[in-house]
Amino acid sequence: MRFLIACLTLLILSACSGEKPPKEDEVTLFSSDWDSTTALVTDQVTGILKAQESAQELLSALDTLPEGPATDIKTRLEKELQALGEASEASFAFVNRWQEGATRLNAIKESGNGTLSASDLKELQQLKQEGQQQAKAWATQLDSARILFEEARMILE
């Protein structure tokens, strides 16, 4: 019983002693995770831009068809193009924040001490997590856009 109390006391004291900055290995690992998320975000932002181009091209092609069969798909494409425009604006705003985070991370890596403060780590982790969530949401939106684009291409054939 005394052993259990002693262990619990040590556990409580270590938990209350404050957060220590991560070691250099943790910075390297975090930086690697950051780079992976950067690639993911970049792919999705590029996908949004390409989807906007595709939607514009499909709308132009559908303009050559009679109104009847193309009306519904044109309306849906116009709505999708608007949604992609909004996603594009949001993605560029997020990329600006992401670049600020990358600048901070690079400054920490190049500073020579190779450690992140607990507050820096927390902020960068939150931004990284938000990047992963945003990329997932954009991927879902792009998937639905691709399905709509295929429908439009079938009408054009």
C-alpha cells in the first residue's frame, strides 16, 4: 500500500512539475510529420485549382448543347464551381497560416538549440491537426466534384 501511495505521489509530482520542451529527436519527428501534412495540404489545394478549371471547361462545353438535357447538370456545375471558389479562398487563407507555422518551425530548427517550447509545440500541433482535417474535407469535396464531372462528360459524349 505504501508503495502504491509513493508511486501515485511521484506520478502526481511529475505531472505537476510543468511541461518540458521536447528533445531534438521530437523536433525532427514533428518536422517530418509537418512535411507529410504539408504535402497533403498542397495536393488538395492543387486539386481544388484543377477542379475549378475542369468545371469551367465543362460548363463551356455544355453551353454548346441544347438546353433540355444539359440544364440540370449545368446548374449543378455552376453550384459546384461556386463551392470550389469558396474552398479555394479558404484554402489560400489556410495556406498563409500554414506558411507562418512553417517559418516558425524552420526558425526553431535553424536556431541551433533544436527544441520546441511546449507552447510552440502545442500551437504547431494544432495547426498540423487542422491541416489534416482541412485536407480531408477538401478531398471529400473533390471526390464529389469528380463524380459530377464524370456525369457532365457522359452527357457530352
